[in-house]
Amino acid sequence: MAGTVYIVGAGPGDPGLLTLRAYRLLQQTDAVVYDRLVNSEVIALIAPGVIRVFAGKSCNRHSMTQEEINHTLLALARKKKHVVRLKGGDPFIFGRGGEEAEFLAQHGIAFEIVPGISAAAGCAAYAGIPLTHRQLASGVRYVTGHRQNDDKLALNWASMADADTTLVIYMGLGNADTIRRELISHGMDASTPVAVICEGTTPHQRRHITTLGQLVQTIARERIEPPATIIIGRVVALAGTMDWFGMDTLPVRKAL
Ligand SMILES: C[S@@+](CC[C@H](N)C(=O)[O-])C[C@H]1O[C@@H](n2cnc3c(N)ncnc32)[C@H](O)[C@@H]1O
């Protein structure tokens, strides 16, 4: 019998956001293959003696190709190893968890998916921004701001420029000017509030509040670097009153 591969979400940073299922697997597995965006404090939770393989993948820098990662998982599973494939955030949200699961299924390897807190959910919560709100946003849409091989960002801009829907843009820093220009030219107001959250849920979190019209200038002025998540929509206006993480008034959080 080959081993099982557990495709596990590590959450966006704060190790306290790891699920109990993920934590138990890190304690019991034979090997962990992990991505660059997995927080070092989560890596520190892997039991001693477990094989660790750094896959090093980020949105556009790869130390292992996707094919090499797939074959590493396959080789470990065929050696009867139980393997945790540990990914930042949630494995099924811009995490290629689907591609890896497909590959394993094609090769007859048993797998399990363990969801994680996505960057969207983590950054929004820790920035004090409810992604939906009965008066401000009736829906939320997760969008990639980056295409494979740096291809032109061709999104359905007309459907995205909807004041009732919050947009969460992953990997969008490099294409911020296109995002700004296209949304405004498709009817979104330049004064729409925008938050850019870097290293969300970690002690290094920075939360920049701006407008759609000023997005590019804010990124340049504040020297914002990845990993960053961009939230666009009326709900961002609530960030001023809900900055619980910035105020850091919750001693229980530190104790956990
Ligand atoms: C390849 S995607 C992985 C997304 C992940 N699977 C998820 O569910 O959040 C990487 C992007 O997620 C976002 N991201 C991940 N961790 C983040 C963090 N701690 N703070 C802000 N954005 C983050 C950034 O947009 C980053 O470029």
C-alpha cells in the first residue's frame, strides 16, 4: 500500500489559525513538503524526525517546478510515506491544491484535503474589514491579480466593477495600475475605499487604507511588497472603527 498525501492549508501566517487537523497531521506524518509562504512558526510545529522538503514556490518564483513537486509527492507516497503537502492559506484558493490532487488521483494515490484559513479571510479579519455587510456588500469575489508567465491580466472587468461586491485581489501588486485603470474605466468610483494588507495576521502585518484612484501611488509611497492582499469595496470604510489587531488590546490572543 502506498502512503496517503494530505494537502493541508497552513493559514496565512498566525500559527494560531492552524486547524487542529493540520496540527495533528504535522505531529504524525512521515514527511512534509512545504511552500515558501508557510510561516516559520508553523514549520516549527512539525515533529522532530519528520522529513522536510522545501518546495519554495511563491506566486512567480519557483525553486521546484510544479512537475517536480508532483513527482516528489508521488515518490514519497510510493515509498509508503504519509506526506503532508503544506500550503499557505487554503490549498484550494490560488494554491494549486486542485492540480496536485488531480495528479495524485491519476496516479492512484490516496489523498485528503485539509482546508485552511485563506489570506482573504485572515487578512480581512485581522484588518477589521468584514468582507460582506448587510448595508455595504451583498457578496465577495476572490480574484487573481497575476497570470501564469506574466501574461496580460484579462479579467471580466465589467462584472467586477460592481459596488455591491467586495473584491479580494490576490497577487495583485504588480498589476495594480491595470486593476485601478480597468475598474475605473468600467464604472467603479475612483473614491472606492481600498485596503492593502501585507504579511497579514503576523506581528509584521501592515494595513494601508487608500482609494482605488490612489492605489498605485500608495503602493509606491509605502514601498509595499508581497505577500499582500488587496481588498476593494465599501466595507473597507469600516476598517477605521474595527482595527482590533492594530490596537492589540486582547491579552488572551497573546496567551494562546
Ligand atoms: C499563491 S497565493 C496563495 C493563496 C493561499 N492559498 C490562500 O488561500 O490564501 C499567494 C498570495 O496570497 C496572498 N497572501 C498569502 N499570505 C498572505 C499574508 N500573510 N498577507 C497578505 N497576503 C497574503 C498574497 O496575495 C500572495 O501573493
